[in-house]
Amino acid sequence: MKRSSLEIYSLTVCFFGVIAIVISLSISIYNVIEISFPEFAVDQWQYEQHSSNDKFWESHPKHFPPELNGKLADRPTD
């Protein structure tokens, strides 16, 4: 059975349309999961270190030294 060029074009457009929908849907599902459960997408160690301001302050002493010239550095507010 010979297919017309219009039919082949239509089937090609539908095929790529379905592929685009599947890719978009999978990205959307992953983003919803990432928003709902941030520990799923972020390494557990990183998630622990950024879970509170105190944990962040303790885990980054070289960037935010608690003591500077014998005086405690000013800590940012919550």
C-alpha cells in the first residue's frame, strides 16, 4: 500500500510530537518530585549542611570564620 506524502508528513509530526510530550512530562514529574522531596535530588551530605543556619555556619568555617582577630565575626540574621 502506497502512502501519500501528506500521510507520511502527518505520521512524522505525530511521532516527534509524542516524543516531545514524553520528554516534557518526564522532566515535569522529576521537577515536582524535586520540589516535594528536596533530599531526593540533593546529596544527603549537602542537604544536612544546608538544613539550618547553624549547620551551615558550622560546616563552612573557612568561608565564614567564627573568630576574626580574636573577635567573633558578625553572623548574618535568619
